[in-house]
Amino acid sequence: MAAALQPVFPRTIFHVDMDAFFVSVEELYDPSLKGKAVVVGGQRDERGVVSAASYEARKFGVHSALPLRTAAKLCPHATFVDGHPERYREWSEKVFKVLQAFSPQVEMASIDEAYLDMTGTARLHGPPLLAAHKLHRRMKDETCLNCSIGIGSSRLIAKVSSAQAKPNGVLWIVPGEESKFLAPLDVREIPGVGKVMESHLHKLGIKKVGDLARLEESELEERFGKWGLALAGKARGEDAGGWFDSEVGADTEAKSISHEHTYNEDTADPSQLEATLMRLSEMVGRRLREANFYARTLQLKLRYKDFTTITRAHTLPASTQLDGEIFEQVRALFRKNWKPGRQVRLLGVQASSLEGEAGQINLLEGGRQQRWKDALATADRLRDKFGEASVKLAGGMNGTFRERTHENPAGLPGNRKTKRE
């Protein structure tokens, strides 16, 4: 008797999005938070921004990037929780391990979302909907976290459908139904369409994706250039434009690593400002070493009390991942560009032009650099064991603040380079 033929499915992409990830992780450590309006990112009277909000808080208009003080006004009964980036990285690694068990082609798009290419896995996991439900259950069993899964023939469809499946749902857009699914959705649901583009489209009478799909490609190209052509493709459910140029799991290098800090009270104290820069340099240096990257270009971000913002960059003759070298360059940029006495609201440090190998080492300085590398490696191990605040360089002692809750591309599971022994 002939074996039953397995159905053949076209390209199958999953988009897995963890539900209220930061909040859900905090609930694992404090179960009393469950079912409450929770805001992660700082306290209600601080100047920072919301990193995440529970679904209960979102009902009151609280969302990520909203100022904490505004969130407190919108949802005064909310519980405000400081962010714990080290926890989120740890649980993101656990999420990644679950995903790897379902497909060898996994791409973490952020700390709490990923794409899986499930094409050709039907023999192992069954048809798409069954495989998604298996993954959904496995994620809950192994991480105690909920997720939403979108399934489509393209990354774009998978991402849009996962948003429609939230919270804790699964949605499969059957091949051939992509245009029908997208047509009634607001154009803002298309990844990459922000407020500015949405405004431009509204002026043309385009409010739904179906409105966009009815326009000729030539008209969109004439109005918006290459992005217009990408919009036309997206309206049909295709992977078009810079958001989806590579295949799932392609080795895409991180372009930069950055950290920034917003003061609760504006300051013009040079010692405090430079201590903050030292602490930011330590944080950037550590992320570089975690990912085994070396940076060639270092950038200062300086925002004054009136929100005037400047960025200044310097390219090094040789790349580095040493905290002290990062700080020296950023401090020089700061001293050259800061107007003494003018109050500062925010400082940031960014490392870019990332390389997998160190640049040419000055032979006279090589021994000193190696000693610093060894010392910082020891400091990193202590931070892993006892927390970020356990070890600081002297210059950063007065720059103590919590790490802002966000992810750096180089630190995402699957993006980290293999560390050298």
C-alpha cells in the first residue's frame, strides 16, 4: 500500500511575538503583578519613558516611549516597575532556544520577536497551523510566557498577522488570501509606514491598505520614489523594501551599539556629565565584548534642556572595545562641543563601524591594551554573577543610573559572534 502523500506547502514564515514581554518577565519574579496595570521602565515621577506596559495599562492609553509622568496621569493606579535588562536578555535566550527546536532558520528581529522559516518542515511538525500550535504550547511550557504567532507566505504577512492575533493567539493567512486580509487594515499596519508617511497617504485619500493596492505602481513611484514601489509590493503582501531585504536567518551584522541616559533633573555639572559618559562608555564597551565586536567610530549624543540635540562622531585609527579608549574619545567630543553652564537633559554614546577583529595595535601600547582587556574580561564576569552595578571604573562611580531597557542588535540571541577562547 502506497504511503500517504504529505501535502506540499509554499514558503511558510512564522512571526513569533512575545506578549507584553518585559511585563511578563517581571510577573515571573513578582506574581502579584499579574492582572494589574503595570508600567515597566522607571518610577511615575521620573523623566524617562515607558519601556513596556501591560494590556491592562494599555487600555488607558499607555504605550512604549510615552513619558513616565504622562503614563502616571493617564493611569494613576498603575504599578510602576524599574526595568531589568539582564532579565530580559536571559529570557530572550530561552525563547531563542525554543524557536531553534522548530527551525534552523531563526532570526531575532528584536529581544521579543523573531521570524522562522518553516518551509519544508511539515514532515517534522505537521502543516503550518498545527506546527504553530505546537510551538505556542512549547513556548508556554518551557518559558512560562505567552506569545502570538502569525503565519504567512512572506515575512510581511507573518508580522502583520501576528499583530492581529494578539494577545496569545495564532493566525494563519492561507496562501492566495493575502490581499483580502490586508485590504481592510489601516495603512499604518504596514511595517515601515510611520506617522509622516501615513499623513502623506491620507492626503491622497489612502486610509486602508486596499486603497493603496488600487493605485498604479507608476503613480506611487512618481510620488515616493523607490519607497513608493516598495509600498505597492507591501500592499500585495510581498516582502518589499529595506525592512525585508534579506532571507530569514541571514547573517546580518549589527550596525551600531548605543546607550543613553536622560537625567531626572537637567544638569550643567561637568563632573556629573563626564561621570555619566564614563558609565555609558562602560555599557557600550561591555556590549561590544559580549558580541566580540570592535568599533571604529564613536559618537556623542548631547541634548540640552530646550531639546536642542547635537551628535558628533570621531573615527579611530584602530578599532577598540576598551571602555577607557571609548571614554577618552567621547569625552574629547563632549569638551569640544558642550557649552559650559548650559544644562543638559540627555547624553548618549554610540559605537559603529563594527568589525570582528581588532585594528592594528600599536606595539608600544599592546601590552597595556592586553592588560586592560584581561581586567575588563574579569569585570564582565563579575557583572554577570553579581549584576551590572557590581563593578565600575573610577571615573564612572558618580554616574550611577539604571541601564535603559532596550536591546542592542549585537546582543540579540543568534546575532552574537562566537567568543574566542
